[in-house]
Amino acid sequence: MTHKLMITMAFLATCLTNAAQGPRRGFPREAFTTETPMVHDPVMAKEGDTYHIYATGMGIQQMTSKDRKTWTVLPHPVMTVIPGWTTDSVAGFGSHVWAPDVIHWHGKWWMAYSCSTFGKNGSAIGLLSSRSLGANMWKDEGCIVTSREKRDNWNAIDPNFVIDDKDTPWLVWGSFWDGIQLARLDSTMHIAPGVKPRTIARRYDSNYTPTEPNPTSKFAGTNAIEAPFIFKHAGYYYLFVSWDYCCRGAKSNYRVAVGRSKTVEGPYLDRTGKDMANGGGTLFLEGDKKEWEAVGHCAAYSLDGEDVFICHGYSATQNGAALLIQRPISWTADGWPELKP
């Protein structure tokens, strides 16, 4: 996501409210369990009988569960050491790592993560690999892609892996500026030689100039789209994106839109047939202003015989705290996703 300042305060608050525990570099001294974890930008994976959630946090927050109901928040991050190349590549970056994604492909777990600073598009997406999630031993695989201010009109954050029908890996990422980017990867999960990123989704038509400034940063663009996630179902690739603004607690107006394509490269069209690259997108989920002020930065999975949607929501009853949302997905007769109660 473009702005992740809320997560550190939210996660510290979680630690402080658990008896006999306290914060240490943004983490509890001991693992604790909860049914309502505070989380920002969650992604999920299952290994054996254990579910894993990874999320924005100092060195990447992680938690585990056996049933997806009660979560154990772990007292250590994914990245106990931040690779030196990250701080060399991204001015001002420290250890607050944003918006990871994780996938199992060709016998390994691969994790992409975002290195950035508030409101700037001088950013990098890094790569880790591991043979086992349970071991929590990750190898630094370097940088997948970088963006530079005044060089690139996109931001190298919010990565998501997708494997196409030919077993070829792709990466989709980006936010604000010129929107969501897509590029083919090679067998090492890096950008394939000669491949250049291509915009597949924008918040607004490229000819439209928003009249309102970005309320979260004078530096960031106003093409308010980010957090892409591509999910395959019944012959289509569904592109979920988050519109508008996160990370403002109860003032957030984050929401999720979707489009679909027969090929991973697009075009991704909404239910009216409008290309998401030209500002299209069908609204999928937004805050109801009763339980949730706003919702966004989602992921979708096929788990245990059902399709599952996850994201974080800004709680209307807990002062805008970012909490985990999980909902089963159903499908309409014409193949569009809906959320079950």
C-alpha cells in the first residue's frame, strides 16, 4: 500500500492489551492468540495443517492458525535481518516492510515484499525464498523491480504473484501514479529479460484529472488505485484492486473493485465491459459504516474446498483499527464473484 503508518500503532496497541506481554520492536514478547487480529495488507498460505498470515509490519508480521478462527500472533518477524541492498536502494527505508505476498511454486515458497517511504515512488520490491513456512528460514533473493522518482510513473510496491495456465509466473504490483503494473517473470522469479511493465488498471481514465488533491500526502499521485491481486477461477483471471484512500483510520474510504480477463495479460474488463486500464472496475466491497468504515488490500484463495476472500477493514466500533476480514466467495451464474454473509 502507499501509506502504512497506521499498522505500527495498531499492532503495538494489540500487544499492549494482552496481559503479561509488552511490545518489543513492534512485536509481543511472547506469542498470544486472538480471534480478531489487528493486521494490515494480509496474505495467506497453507502448509500441512497450518495456515499462515503475513502482513505489513517491522520485518513482516506473521501469525498462524489451525482453523482460521483463532490466530497465534508470533513474537518474531519474517525478516530478522533486513538485507543491506534495501536501504541502499530506497532512501529513508528502515525495517517497516509493506504488503508481502507469498506463493508456492516449483518446490519453494516465494515471498515478495515492498520497501518504500511515505508518499514517495522511489521504491523496491524484494524477494525471499524458503523450503518451509514452518521453519521460518528465508533466503534473500535480491530485488525483483525498483521504481525511481522522476524516472518511473509507477510505484514498485504491493506485489502479487500469479501463475498462468502455462505455468509461467507473473508479477502484478503498483499504486497511484500510473496505476497497476504487470510483468512476466523468469524461473528465478525476477523480471524476465527484455520485459517492461505495462499498466493494466487505473482509478481514472488517463485523460481525467481529479479535482481533489491526495488527502494523505502532498507527494503522492491522485490515481487512487493500489493493492492488486489476481485470482484464477473457471477460465478467467479476476483482478481485484483497492480504490481510494487507506490508512486514515475511521476517515479511510478504501474499497475493493474487480474486473476479469481470459488471459493474465488482460484486458481486464468490468461487468459493463469497460477496460480497467481506462478507469473501469466493478465495485466489489466497501465499508457499511456500521461494522466497517472502509475495507481493502485484499487476497483470494481456494482453501479446503471453498473460495475465500480476505482483507483488512477499518473498524467502525474500534476507532478505525485495522482488523482481519475473512469471507467465503460465491459465484453468480455469469461468473462474477460475490461475498457470502
